[in-house]
Amino acid sequence: MSLLLVRETDVPGRYYIKYLEQTLYFNVYKCRKEESTLDEELEKVGEFNSKALALIPASAISSFFQIVQGVINYHLYGKTFRVRNKGLLLAMFILGLDQINKVIRELKEEYARSNDYYVVTIEGGCKMGSKKCTPFSVSTIELNREALQILAKNLGAILRKI
């Protein structure tokens, strides 16, 4: 029995994580940037019926494992943090930052640099409207030294806060 299992479901872009005898569901869409600012893009993302929705610029992460780790940390520690905007909390866990104002600044800076972004939702889903988004599918996941260092840094940021 493995401690952690991540798989894509039959629905493209929908994943599940089996961790500590629990199953967590999340969705990932890759979208093409259409607006000049993050705030404008967020207004046009579409309707969602999920616990949280985070818009993550592609240049802000280097590994799919950051998204997986963010989803797990959201599930484990989400109730520890008093944050109204659950999407920002999810983004904080994915980016490995420890303050919401840092998350907002990082998202805006990376959005300006990036042509693409990911929409990550916890459990439910999202109607992407007219956005140029496609379900994100991972064919191969490579866990290299750099990815491990980023994951360790992200976990350290959370542990310092709780």
C-alpha cells in the first residue's frame, strides 16, 4: 500500500489523491491569458461550484507536484487559517508562501510575465465560459531534485505558520 497516490480520473483534468486513507478530488485546467491584469482575468474565469478556485500563473510553479501538495495542505491545514477567500488560501499552499499579501503580489507579478495559467479547483468543478481553457492532463510526472527542494520549502512555510 502506498502512502500517496495521485491519478487522473476518467474525466480529463480531474484528479484524485489517496492520502492517509482519504480521497481528495481536484481539477486542473490550463488557460490562455486573455486579459492584461489578474483582477480582470479573475472576473471572467466563469462560474464554479467548488470549495476553492485558485488561478495560478504557469510561470509561478515548476512542477505539478506543487499543485498536489497545495491540495493536500489545503485539506490538512485549511481550517487552521482564517481566510475568507479560499482560492487565495489554496494559492498560498500551492505557492508555498506564508502571507496572503505575498500571495497576491506574487500572483500579480507572475501573471504579468506568463502567457498561460492554471485554474485549480477543490472538489466541485468550474464552467470556464468562453475562456480558452483545456483540461490539464499530466502524461509523465518527473520528481527531480529541484522539485523536491521547492516542495520542502513550501511545507516549511506552512509549518512555520501553524
